[in-house]
Amino acid sequence: MSDSKRIPRHLAIIMDGNGRWAERRHRPRTLGHRAGARAVQVCLDFCLAEGIGTLTLFAFSSENWNRPAEEVGALMKLFLRMLDNEVDELHRRGARILFVGERGEFPAVIQEKMRRAELVTAGNTAINICIAAGYGGRWDIVQAARKLAREVRDGSLAPEAIDETLFSSRLCMAGLPDPDLFIRTGGDLRISNFLLWQLAYTEMWFTETLWPDLDAVTLRQAMDDFASRERRFGLTSAQVSGTAQGNAA
Ligand code: FPP
């Protein structure tokens, strides 16, 4: 089944390659992250133009805290600057901003600006921009299990009532559709602890392009490839073409 108009409702991206982009230019890795922030704008413009409903960006993993202190510090400065400079413009463009991850480890000033960004943009509907920060897929599953365990302990939930839908509702992206398309830049072919639960039936797309080099042509390639794929969700091809055409995206 091919439908050139089919676009993902939810696009999730691992923005990899900032460090290598800088190293190839004999510049500090932090310069790559700054260039990566510009690529975020390119990506966002594309998603808004395409009508993609949710964009999730892996900005900082739970493991990234273990990078050299200088790089972590530079990333914190960059996040703070983006929170100061970009939120009002994103609000003007109708974006709802959400942060997913363990934010307790971020400096208080960043946590406060995350809260403000979420509050200010809460009513917007043009696009959801979900920033995964301090995020790990295993962490997300564990925190959901912990919430459910507390509810069982408190007597408000029977263990038999726990099914996939209920479990999903305790994950930190509850309420958003699972990603239809996953993109990883930078050439590595792995998920790296991103959205482990939510990627179950997501189409995967990998590119050698380093994140700071991202452009609309590369994103268009990913969209065209996505539109040409048959998504079967465990069904047969005949079942999908006979009964589910148009529902897969
Ligand atoms: C991975 O590249 C990228 C990061 C750990 C940081 C991503 C941050 C940005 C793109 C800027 C801010 C964006 C938002 C949405 C707040 P890497 O450093 O692992 O690259 P490498 O694999 O080449 O070393």
C-alpha cells in the first residue's frame, strides 16, 4: 500500500551526531550542540508545514548526565537559552510544549522554565513538541510500574485491572499517540533507551546525516519512505489492504 499523502501523526527523533559534526571541523563538541539547536528549528518548521501533530525530540538521556562535566554544563546553558529565547515564539506559532523525563536532576532554574513553558503553551493545538530530557525508556517503564504498585498497595487498583491500556496511561507520554515514525540521524542503528514501550509498532528510519546537517530534503525522504510502507500491526497484508486501509498512520 502506498499513499503519498500519508503523514505521521507522531514523529520521534534521536538527534545524533552533534559531537562528530563539530569534531570533523576541529571544533569543540559544544559547538555541535549549538548547531544542533539550529537544526531543531529546521525540523520544527518542516513538521508545522506538514501538519505533523506531535514531534518528540530526544534532547538529553538519563545516561547523558555521565558525559564530561564541561559538556553537560554547556548543554544546560544551551537548554536555558532556548527556554528563554524560543518559548514565546513557539507559543505564537501555536505549539504546545511538554517535557518528559526525570527533571528533578536539572538545575532549579531550568525546571522552573520547563514548568512555565508547559503552562503558557498548555492550550495550544498546532503541534505538540515533546522534549525528552533526563529521559530513559527503562526509567519511564519503572516509574509507571511504581505508580501502579502504589495504587495496588493503597487498595485503589486490583492487579487484574492492569492491562496495556492502563499501563500506558501511567507512562509519561500518556494521552499522546504512539510514534508512527522514528528517525535517528548520525548513522547508528539502535534505539538507545528511547521510548521502549511506545516504539512497538513504529516505522524506523535511519540516516547517516549528522543532526546539525539536517535539512528539509532529508526529512522529505523519510516522509516518502514512511508513506510507501505497509503497516500491518500483526495482521496479514490481505487483512490490512481489505479492512484497515487508511487507518494505519
Ligand atoms: C546527541 O549527539 C545529541 C545530544 C546529546 C544533545 C541534543 C541537543 C540538541 C540538538 C540541542 C538542544 C535541543 C533541544 C530540543 C532542547 P552526540 O553529542 O551524541 O553526537 P555524537 O554521536 O556525534 O558524539
